[in-house]
Amino acid sequence: MQIGIFSRGPSLYSTRRLVEAAELLGHEAEVIDHAVCSPSLHGSRSSILYNGSPLDLPEVVIPRIGANVTTRGVSIIRQLDALGVPHILSAEALLLARDKMSCLQCVAAAGIDVPHTVLCFSAYEAKRAARRMGPFPIVVKLLESTHGVGVGLAHNMFQLERLVEGFLQLQDRILLQEYIRESNGADFRAFVVGDEIVATMERRAAPGEFRANIHRGATATAIVLSDNEREIVMKTVRAVGVEVAGVDLIPSRRGALVMEVNASPGLEGIEGATKVDIAGAIVRYAISKV
């Protein structure tokens, strides 16, 4: 079977692993840079242009849409729908997962606990909201960010104002979120493929750091989630509509809280920690769509 992997970087670990897994399963895999793909509508000759020429469509697509090309990625996924090419990520789920507040609103509406979070559009609004949130520190986030970039921790009102003003230069709105002190710098990542949690790990922040991101020096170890935590993960992916996702939970006195849903989760940290062939699981799920 011909599998198209839409990815910005053929040398990236996740992309290389997907190609390797596809080939080990006896399929052909082509890496397609979606940053040079253009949806083209022309009646029965509608297509996806790749560097200006019609793309030979694969039989199934695994989208790995970069955070900086979300809008283009959504348009390409919708074009795949129009052309009848099966894939494993809906445009609506990608848009929802990439907007942290919209995603948490959807999750909370499904009855799933999330951290206390406030959406703000100005520094004035953020300062008033912070006074009602309780004691510092308070986490300040951009709505669209990855790898811990665009996330800061304010220990007082002065720091919060500086962070908010800086972030509002980049986006027109920011999030304030409660700091879960009792997590001790740890969170859980559950990797879901279809209807199955295929791997889980704990990430623990490096000394002096509050962000439990592998790219920020966090350590990762394989763990087993409780039945309740597994139920939270599966309810979350169903609410957001993602088929392949990383769901991040943070432990708290109130139980596990959903922090984020990643619709294009990296494989390197969690495959390294758990030794699970996640790439193979993704490829097998993709070909089941054909």
C-alpha cells in the first residue's frame, strides 16, 4: 500500500520511524512536505499541487502537521476529504487541539476536570483575573505553542504583567492557569491510537524548571495509568475527536486533570521511555482506514 506521510522534515525522528514502520510492514511510504502543498479546485480535475504540479495521491495519509502551518494543514486535510483519500486526523480535531482554550472548553463540557483556566485579551483583564485565581504562582500561556515555548510562570503581579504584555505582542489573547504545586513538576502523557492507549509515560521537569517537556530537559519513565485515568484519557479523545493523540494529565489533589491534547504528538520521548512500537501502531491503524 502507498502511504503518504505529510511532514515538514523527513529527518525528524517521528517521520523516520513512521517510514521505517511502514516499510517493515511491507508498504511504501513517501514523505510529503505539506508546506509546499496547495489545494486546487477545478471540477473533476481537483487535486493537491505539490511544488506546483499535481500530486500522485497515496492510498492513505498520515498527517504530521507542524504547529506553524496549521491553517495550511487544515486546508490540505479538507482537500483529502474532497478527493476521497482516507487519513487519520480530521481538520476540525486539529483546529480544536491547536487552540488550548477551545480544547479545554470542549473537554470541560464533556464533564472532564481541567485546571482553573482564564482566557484574557489584555493585561488589565489578566491582572483582574489573577486577583481572583488565588495565590501566586500563576502559569501564563500562549494559546498556540509547543515544546513549552510560550509558557511562563509568574510569581507576583509584576512578573505576570510583564509576561502577559510580552505574549500579547505575539498573539491577541493569552491563558492564565492555576499552578498545580502538588504535581512536583510531573505530568503524564498517554498516547492514543484509535480506541487504544498504546503507551504511557511520566515526564518530570528538570531541576529549577516547572515545564515537564522533554525538549526542556525533562526525564521520562514508563508508567501504568489507573483505570480512572485511562477512562479520563479516552473520554478526552472522544470529546475532541482525535484518532491519534497525546493526552497530557497532571496529578492534583482533585485527581488527574487534563492539561492538553496534542493532535500531532512526537514519538521519540515516549518510544524511548516505554520501548513500545508506537510508529507501527499508527501505520497499522492508518491502513485499517482503507
